[in-house]
Amino acid sequence: MLPQRELHPGQTSSAGFLDSVDQNFRHAMTFLDLPEGLSERIMLCNSTYTVRFGVRLRGRMYSFIGWRSVHSEHCEPVKGGIRYASNADAEEVEALAALMTLSDDAQMFAGRCAFGSSKGALKIDTREWTPQELERITRRFTQELNKRGLIGPAFNVPAPDIGTGEREMAWMMDEFRRATLSKGGIAGRTEATGRGVQFAVQSYLRDPRTSRLNGKRDLKGAAVIVQGFGNVGYHAAKFLAEEDGARVTIVAERDGYVANADGLATEALKQHQI
């Protein structure tokens, strides 16, 4: 039996998220016949680093804290997004890195290219800073990660996540020489996570151990609800509708939702959102 992760007084709410991920790992391990102790090794992150740095802005010094966690290095380079969020913490980053392992392993078993799993975050409310200030902060964050060997094209590749996008990746490239397609990045990076949602659903339906969806093993004509319509939600909806024949009937965002029982036009909806 796998040991429970010890929780310490004063831990943030993300500790509950991490514990939930641990529970999913424990449940998955019950289906495997592994040597004693290996399950615990698989469940825990290999490493989590904290970086603290200062940036002089608006006539004074501001301090920032960020993290980069690696869960699995079974296949290098490892990869994973870097998010900017005011409620980010180490526990959330570890939980997300672990979920990257599940996502990448699912693609590997589906016969697709897989990578090791990593995740990162910077604790920041992006609404409080101008684009010029965010660029300076991002460049300093990249310097801290780079000089500690926490990111690199051959071993740990950063990517967009909540609060970051191609703009932030381009800034990081200028400090690190790696990012968008036109400047040496990976083709398909923008839509990769949404594509991963599609692959996961397809793999689930193809598995003979899972139940059928309305008696079928495909999504043609199936109703799909998408929560969130950012980069991931948009591309997932687009691929499920255009390539798998699903009907995206509801798209929900934090401030409301749109619905159409006959199916929403994802491209038109995205243009309206922009």
C-alpha cells in the first residue's frame, strides 16, 4: 500500500489538489503488478525547484517566486507549461507535473510520441503589470531557470499555460534561444494540449474495456460540453467537431455560457470572443 503524503500546517489549498492526484495514482497502481516500492517512486515528483528573484520596477524592487517541477524523466526532453497565476504554489505545480505524466503516457500507449513530464509557475497577477513590465519579469524568471539548468531544449522544454502564451514564450526565447515555431520552437505547440484532449477521448473510446458512447466507439453526432474556451478548450472543441463529427452544444466560461443543441460554430464563436 502506498503511503499517504504528509501534509504540513499552513499548506495552501493546492495541497488538496495534489492529494487528489496522488489518490488517482494509487488507484491506478492497484491494477499493476509492480515490485515493492516502485509505485511510490512513480507517484512522487523527481524534483521541484523554487526560484526567488527581484526586478526593479516603478522606482523600487519587487520580489517574485516561481517553481519548476519534474515528475518523470522516462523519455527526454521533458516538457510542460509555465503558468502565471496569483494563487500558484509548489503543490499545484507538482500536481500538474504528475498529471502531465498521465497525459504523456496515454499518448505513448496510443502509439504517439511521448515526452517526460514537467510543469512550472510564477506567482503573479498579470493584470497588475503592463506588457513592458511583464516582459522584464519574464526575462528575469527565464534567467533564473536557465542559470540553474531547469530549462533547456535537450532536457526540459517550457510551453504556454494559463496566463502565458506565444508572447511570453518569445520573450523566454530571447533569453534562452527557444520558443515559437518561427524562432526554433516545435510545430503544433499552440494546439498541442487541445489535440491531447482529442487523443485522450479517442483512446478511451477505442479501449474495449470501456463502455460505449450511445452504443458506438466514436464521437460522430455525440454532444460535447466544453468548460473554458481559451487555447486548450478552443482547439479541443475544434478538433472534436471538425475531425470527429461531434456537436459542441455548450461552451462555458467563468462569466457565462453559450448553448445550441444543434452544435455551435467553434470558429465563429472564437472570432466573437476575440
